[in-house]
Amino acid sequence: MSVLVVVERTPGGIEDVSLQALSLARRLAAGDPVHALTVGGGNGLADILGEHGVSTLHLAEHEAFGSYAPAAVARATVEIVRDVGPAAVVAAGNERGNEVLAHVAAMTGAPFAANCVAAEPDDPMPVTRVRWGGSLLEEARLHGSPKLLTVQPHTVEAEAAPAGGAAVMDKFTPDLHEADVAVRVVERVAATTAGVSLAEANVVVSAGRGAGSPEGFGIIEELADLLGGAVGCSRAVTMAGWRPHTDQVGQTGTKIAPEIYIACGISGATQHMAGCKGAKALLAINTDADAPILASADYAVIGDLHEVVPAISAELRKARA
């Protein structure tokens, strides 16, 4: 079954979540062609995507793609679907990927399964997907054609194809409707962050209401700095105005996948755990031995973060002296 993947670009290449989606798409294709669609500029992308098993890169060019316009991307996707006839269309299970494929589903009437962690090349297609903020996995079957699915970030490893080569470039100008450009991004406000970003950090140190105040994050920032990591927080902290929303880890914040996640004074609400499920290891520091987060923790310290975190920092400095 041929598969089409809607990929998202970065200034220097392809978003890692799109490469993860490509890995699942190759499994679904089972040796048949894998197509990719991207919009805007495409310099150097054919080589990168070819290494990940893409045979043809469809590059949509239109002035509407100077900014993010989800319905316009969806319209371009529908055109390629009609030309190529893929059995499935795959995208990353982030905000953009889910939004674009939701538009594709509305335009085509095709079935859509969001945030999948596994899928099999069969008809109907068996899929396993994350539901209820990551608290359960649902097994379902997708009927109809084409089948639309997005891949939950950090659940499938981005791997290069065994025998990759440059993809063939197919440039086209989609026939957009006026409604397709009615909603688009007109301005971007960059987050004011210093050092490593939350989404890319190998170490994340977060705190919840247990920090006590905005000033309570001083020891969290110190530990994160010693570990070369980033500072995160819970939704309760951002709602209290102690930290900006860009620091929030969770279903409605940033989804992270660090080597280790240190959660200090965080109870472990479902929406928070949905954001840190990708962490390779979880260390929880909490005064409550019955806090829900401890059920998911690899390591736990039952104690006051105001005592435990400075002690960890002191040991780190001592070890490096």
C-alpha cells in the first residue's frame, strides 16, 4: 500500500516528529512507495527525505504558504491524494499535524485516527492510539480510503531507511479556495528562552505548586543549570502566573522526551503525565507518598523539594570540584 506523509519543515530540514511519522509510514507501506508532501521552500529536503525512504517529494508552492494556513495545506494534501491514490495519509500527532488532517478528513469524508502509536498494513487497518490524555490506549480499526492517521510524538523512533537515496522532486501549485486562506498565521512572537529549549532538552527539571512561589523556582533553575537542562512547570504554576506558558509540561503545554525528567512537588495529574510520557526516566520528589506521579516514577524521593533539590545541587557541585 502506498502511503503519503505530510511533513513539517524546520529552517534547516525536517521536524523530528515528521521523521518519526515517516518510520511508521514505511512499515505501513511494506515496500510500496512512500510519498511526502511539504509546502513552501524545499531546498535540500529531497536528500533528507530520501534517506528516510521517501520516493517522491511533492512540493506545494503558493504565496499562501508564506505563513501557516492549515486549510491550504489540507487542500494541497487532497490534491496529491487524488493524483497518487495512497491507501493511507500520515502526519505527526502534534497540533499542526492533527489540525491539517482534521481538515483533510472534513474535505474528503475519510476516516481519521489521531495520536496513533502503532498501525498495521491491513484493510480495515488495525491502529492503537493514545486516548484521554495518555491515560489509556485504544485499539480500533480504520475503514474506508484513504485512511488518515497521525503518529503520537516520541512513541516511534525516527530511523533512516536501510537503502535510501534522493527523492524525486515534484513541484506543483495547488488550486486553493478563498476559504482555504481565511485562517492563517499573521504574526509570530518568539518565546524568550535562554539556553536549551524545553522540547529538545535531555534533562528537564520541573516544579509544581510545591515550589510555593515564583521565587521558589530559584533552586529549580540552579539544578537545571548544573545538569545542562531546561526548566519546566505544571499547569497550576502557569495559571498562578509564576511561570510563562512556554514552560508548561503537559497535554496543553509542551510534550517532552528527555533522558531524565525530574518532577518536584508535582502531583501527577493526567494532563501533566501526557506531556512527559516520552521521558526515558522519571525522578519524582514529593512530600506525599501517595501522589499519583509516584506510580509512574522510576525513582522517588519522599521529602520537601526545598530540602532535597538544594542537597542534590550541593552533591553535584562537590562531585565536580
